[in-house]
Amino acid sequence: MRILLLFLACIFAMALSGCGYNTLQINDEQIKASWAEVLNQYQRRADLVPNLVNTVKGYAAQEQAVLLGVTNARAKVGSIQATPELINDEQAFAKFQAAQGELTSALSRLLVVSENYPQLKSDANFRDLQAQLEGTENRITVARNRYIKTVQDYNVTVRSFPSNLTAMLFGFKVKPTFTVENEKEISRPPTVDFSAPAQVVPAR
């Protein structure tokens, strides 16, 4: 009896393997790891924002609209619970992506404005923060691309026959990913051209 049960267990395991069960498990774990890295890099960026805003404020306090835009965008990002379950909720994922996109745009505007303040551009702390931000944006792009590729592999398995039957049986569902809309704009690291001639803005 024991031998029969062992034999049946082996047959069942082989059937699961042939139907994509193991592939689904592997892909699912890879998605979790890729998502954790995306969140890590986004958090790294969010942590830079307060220091960057305060540094810019020291030289360009009159740029209230831009400074407030960055602060509000960071607050919106922070209000979203970026849990592992978020990648299973298409609407929540889209909201998360939109909030991160807003922060990217707000930071780009902040750095563009900084070109009008030569003293700010020459500040060592600002240059260091700007370099850290650019590096983080690059790491975000890499992490996002890895996540997109991992989700693509997983979703193909979920949709393909016969692994789609296994996916339905065990509750594996298609996962949302980053959209390609404005992908180049969102993923482009904000830059400041320090070689450009400075423009002094009159005091208001």
C-alpha cells in the first residue's frame, strides 16, 4: 500500500511539473523578488526628497509652487501601501504607478528650476544630492525593466496551454505590470546641464 501511494505521489508530481506548476512557482517567486527591488529603489528616491527640497529652498525659497509640487507628490507616494499584495490588484498597481510618475515629473521640474540659481548649482550638497538622485533613477529603470520581463514570462505561462489549466486550478492569475505609456519620459533620469549659462531670476 505504501509503495502504491509513493508511486501515485510521484506520478502526481510529474504531472504537475509537466503542466507548468513548477514554472509558475518559480516565476511567482521571481516576481516577488523583482517587486521588492522596485520598491527598494523607489523608497531610496523618496528618502532623498526632503533633503533635496530643503537644499533648494535655501537658495530658491520663492519657488513655492515647484517645492510644494514635489512635497505633495512625495506625500501621495507615501500614502499608498506598497505591499506585496499590490501586484495582484490592477487598480492599486495603476494608482501606485501614477503616483510615482507624478513624483518623477515634479523632481524634473525642481531640477530644471535650479538652473536659474547659480549659487544653488555650485552648492556641494546639492550636487551630491542630484548625483544620488540620478543614480537612483537609473536603478529604478533597471529594476522596473527586470520586473516587466519577469511578469511577462509569468503571464505567458498563465495564459499558455496546458499551464493555463494548472494556473486556474491553483489560483495563479495574470499580474499587472508597468505600462508603456510615457515610458521614456517616466524612466528618463532628471538631469541638470551645469555647462549651460546661468540665468539669474530677479528677486520677487
